Amino acid sequence: MSLAKITSVSGRAVNVPGNDIDTDRIIPARFMKCVTFDGLGEFLFHDVRKDPKTGQITNHPLNDARFSGATILLSGANFGCGSSREHAPQAIQKYGFKAVIAEGFAEIFFGNSTTLGMPCVNANREDIAKIAAALAKDPATEVTIDLAKLEVRFAGQAVKITLRESARDALVNGRWDAIGELIEGIPSVKSTAAKLPYLAA
Amino acid sequence: MPESLFQKVWNAHAVRTLANGQTQLLIGTHLIHEVTSPQAFGMMRDLKLKVLMPHRTFATVDHIVPTNELVEPYKDPLAQAMMDELRKNCAQFGITFFDRATGKQGIVHIVGPEQGITQPGTTIACGDSHTSTHGAFGAVAFGIGTSQVRDVLATQTMALGALKVRRIEVNGKLRPGVYAKDVILHIIRLLGVNGGTGYAYEYAGSTFDGFSMEERMTVCNMSIEGGARVGYVNPDETTFAFLKGRPYSPNGADWDKAVANWRSFASDPGCHYDDVVKINAADIAPTVTWGINPGQGITILENVPDPAKATAADEKAGIEEALAYMKLKPGAPIKGTKIDVAFIGSCTNGRLSDFREVAKYVKGHKVAAGVKAIAVPGSQIVALQCEKEGIDKVLAAAGFEWRAAGCSMCLAMNPDKLVGEQLCASSSNRNFKGRQGSPTGRTILMSPVMVAAAAVAGSVADAREVFSVS
């Protein structure tokens, strides 16, 4: 299986501010009644994009036409907290996003996203505010996430980002989906299992 | 060198180091359910992969099952499709499925321990964030995404980096009316909803030593609400006594060998911890949430926070957003907040001891007029035992609807949902916006006995007063 080497992501970006944006907010559970991930993009942030009482569209950033076509999502601390549902990063990716910049990510969400080849990079609060300010000023601002230099460039500025080295390595070297490598290890898996009483039987 | 349980289990299951530096970790036990597994089986078919160790994956159905409709086809065709898909996948790949007809169906985190599948010193994974529950037995148990479900099916391993370990020691005796649920809500309030990111939580101290397995499960269950993907308690005599005689537990001569092996996984005295937190059990009070994440908790005697008193701008914004959603007044007492629904159940608090405790107190009381109260056992076995003990009758006499096993209103993927802006006193684990099925529905998390008190009072109440607990 040959995977793309993801060394950078460039495109327009949209700011969805707030801390602790949970996976139920990203994709409400009722949209998980499905046996494939197809079509999940349509329901991304569904209940905050549509007023549940009136059915009218809200002023959520994803409803703002100036940001349509954005491929980079910007948010706050502990993004993707809550459930382990891969439906959340799947919905984000299927909506058209290629990367997320946030102050921090929940553990399971981060791993799920990396496995889908969608970089989740951390920037500090002040730097996220700078990017957000540039986007507010000019929604067409081109943003580049550089995984080699570990920086985000936008509007003539550059800010530092961090990304766990194992994830960075996997993305830039095109091995973010580990299945091929895991399969190669099966002979060692069997010998490890044979040493454990509960698996040896 | 002395090692923690986490390190010992990790080392025993580490297969090799992958090119990116992560570990290929052997997952001894894999649990699946209908929501997060169908896509993984789809990927298996696309890639023409076989399940490597079909006897190490166990399936049940929990999220979508109706709790008041037992006959198939279900009214909701999507729910039926998910049910059918799981049956088909288990049959095709040779996986044991605790379907309803087996009498062993239930919430995946209740079924594993009940069957004795959950054992100390093992690694467990499930496409469900509350897999941390199984850590109560001294297992290292991870919630995983669907691509990883595929990885575990195909290779019985997944790619992971090691976690740091934080020991959370709770010492002393809990005061009357204070439960395991209050302990974990207190911990999350103290350390934050992302305080555990990158950590496994080791719960220890005399409070945990004295806890039953069910109490330990309640705490480990909500580790993820504190950001910790893994939470565990070292195995001890309580653990072994719980496991003895269960269907998948070792027996005969194997039992003694297994116990000796399990014991050896417990953290060594003097081992390294990346962090240690100490809590005095007497400082914990009945705790309830006021906001839209599980860290937004207060004791029943406290007032809802006032954003005007917040010290940081994002803290202020967070409080304002939560209060606007919850329709609570800044600085007002949480006690007395009118409720519409009371829910007792979930993988956090849907076990026998939860219903026993509730039955003990609600006997002779009535659910307040206008409150819809439902009690949902976590498994068919829990349901049967409650029915044998007459707990279902006590709850029904008090005005609770006694339902069949499933996740139910914890996340409302079945017909049990809040309607409109209803407020629910809930023994579940998440109070996120829209969590209980209505995009504007509101949730206040608390212990089962506190839910019962709220149901009887018709408003958020102090169970110690309502039921004269002393």
C-alpha cells in the first residue's frame, strides 16, 4: 500500500473557536447510524450549524460563505474530546478539511486523524489568535502548515507548531496508516502471544 | 527496577518498534459493538484480510438496541441494518457474538467483566472510549477508532506510543451518600477534562482498596472524561474473587497459576510515576455537573459559577456558553433545579450494585409528577438478577420504567431520547451539548442515588436529605 507523503498542507482556513469541542458536537450520535463512513461530511457540526428550533442556518463559521472551500480547520484546546468515534475525523475530512490546527487535541481523536493522513498540529494560544486575526481580516488568506519546519505560514507571518514526532514521521514518510507494517509483524505477534498464558492456549 | 502495572503490561505485549518509533502492541482481547465495527469489517473485505485470532474478539450489541421493543425487525430500519451487519460479520469471520438470544447481551463494558473475559495483566481494545472501564481489573484497556479496529482484527495489534502514568491516590472513608461516581467527578473537576491527555491514570489508595469491582469500574470508566485514555486499579483479592467461576475465567489448576500471574502485574512499591495526586476521601461530596463537559462539576451544596468572577477570558467564555446552553443562572444554587427526566443506567452506572443501592432508598417513595424516570440495566444478566431480587418491582412501584439492557439514553442512538430542552438527571458519563438525543437537551451528571433523589424531588436534590442518609 503506497501512501502520500504529507510534508505540508496549504489552503484557506476557517476558525471554529472554543475549547473542549467534543466529538458529539463534531458529529452527533444519531448520524452514526450507518455501516459506512460515506456522506458523513454533510453532518459535520450539524447541530450548531442549524438552529434546532427553527431549522435556520446559524452564524457558525462553517456557514460563512467567505470561508467556504477552506481546507484547514483552526480551533482551541482539547479539540475532539469525548468519544472514540472515528466518524468525527472522517466527517471533518469528508467535508473537505486536510488538517487541523488547535491548541491541543484529545488523545484518541489525534490518533484517529493521523491514521487518516489528516495532520493535527498544536500551536499556542497567542499564535492561534494571530492566525485567527489574519483570517478575520482576509478570509482568502493562504495558510501553509509545514511539517518539515514545524511552522505555520500565513499573511507574511510564521508561527511555530508542535506535532508528536511519531505522527510527524508517519505523515512525512507516507506511513500514517500502519496496517501494512503491522501485517509484516505478524510472525512476531504470534511469538509474543505464545509467551502470554492467556493467549498461549 | 520496580515497575508500574502499565509498564509491565506494556512490555509483556510489545511486539516490536515500528519505523516511526511507535510500538506494535499486542492486543490480547478485542471487544466490538455495532456502531464502530461495520466500517472496519468493510475495510477488511476491501483489503481481502482475514481475522488473525477470531477467538480473541468478542461482540455484543448495545448502542442502538431499543429498550422497550424486543422483537425484530426494529421500527428503525437503520438500527436493524446495524444489527444485521454485526450478525453477518461475526458469522462470516467466526467471532463470538453475545446476541440478545444468548441471554448475555449488554453494554460491552459490562459484558466483558461479567463473562470473565476482562482479566488482569491483559491488553484490551474496543472501538469505544469507555473501554478504560476494564482497567478496574488491572488490564490496560484502550478506546480506539475504527481503523484501529481493523488493525486489531487483522493483526491482533495496533501502533501506539507509551503513556505516562499518573497515580491518583484517594485515602480514607467516603462520607455517607458519597459514591464512586462522586469520586471520579471530583477527580475530573480537580484535574480538568484534558488533564489526563498523554497519561494512564493509576487509581490507588485505601478508598480504592476498599472499593468493590463495580465501584472501581465506575471510576475507571470515566478516565477518558478526564482526558486519560487508560485508567486502572492494581489487581488484588477483590479482583480475583470477582473473577472466580466466571465463564471465561481460568479454572481448576489453571486458576491458581493465573492468580499468581495476575498478582505479578501489580505496580511494584517504589516504582516511578510521572505524577502523583493525593485526595482525601472525606473532602469528596455528592457532585453534580452544571455545564456542558464532565469537568464542570460542583458539589450539591455549591452554587453555579458566575462568569463575572472568572479570572481568564476563555474561562469566562466557557462558563457563559455552558450557562446559556443549560439555562442556569450565574451564582444560583444547583439544588432545586427542576428536572424533566431521570435516567439510571449506562456503562458507568448500570450495574447490579447501582440498582440495589437505588432500590434500597426509593422504596416507599414516588417519582414526582411530570418526571419521566427510566431505569436501564446494563446487561441482560444485570436485568435478570435485579428481577430475581425484586429490584425491578421496587423501582416500578416508585414510578420508574424498568427497561431492557442497552446504552439507551446515555447517547440516545436508540429510541430513548430527550425531547426539546428537557433537563435530565443522569447517571451516565457525558453532558455534552445534544448528548442525550435532543440538540437542545440538557444533562446533569450525578450518582444513581442522586438521580433517584432528583426523580423523587422533581428537581436536583441532595440525596442525603431526600432519603435521610446518615
